[in-house]
Amino acid sequence: MNIAYYHKNIDHITEGTREYIEERMSTLENVGDVDKVRVEIDQEKNGMFHVAIHVTGGRHVYHASAENADINACAEEVRGELRKQMTHDKKKNRDLIRRGARSLKKRLTINGDARL
């Protein structure tokens, strides 16, 4: 997994914050394919942090953002939203495959009155 960090209005990101974000993003690999991760961190004038994360996996691109006073809390919120998007796509794909298999099975019947 390739993680790229972009930050605005912040001098630097601490090593602990980087490790925490990498740990949170590594849990997404259990749900689906993750190739690239782009982390954008912005600090507003009122002290709030805005974190936006783009995840590219296979042919899918997922995006989520959060705003909070703590960077780690933002990362946790974003991870939950990304996980939700990834599981939704995974279930949708599985359901479409099953629906196609059912349709194919119905077409392969020997007799129209027979049921398999």
C-alpha cells in the first residue's frame, strides 16, 4: 500500500500521527484491494483539522473526509466511512454475481415445469 501525505497550514506531521493513520488504513486491506492512499490534512484558522482520504483499489476510488479538533479522531471517522463504502461495493458485486447465477440456472432447465 502506497500512502502519500499532503498537508496545508501545518508545518509538519508527527511520526506518531503518521503511524496511527497507516495503522488505520492497513485495516482497510482486509475489506478490499487497496493500492494507493492519498491523505490530505488541513488546519483551519479556528484550530480544527480537516482530513480527506482518497483510496484507490482496483478500479474503484473511495473518498471520505472529516473535521474534528484531533487528527486521530478525524482519521478514525474517515476509516469508518471508507470501510462502509468498500463493504457496500463488495456486497453489491457479490449480489450481482449471485443474481446472474440464478438467472443462468433458470435458463438451463430441461423442462419449463421442472424446478431445480
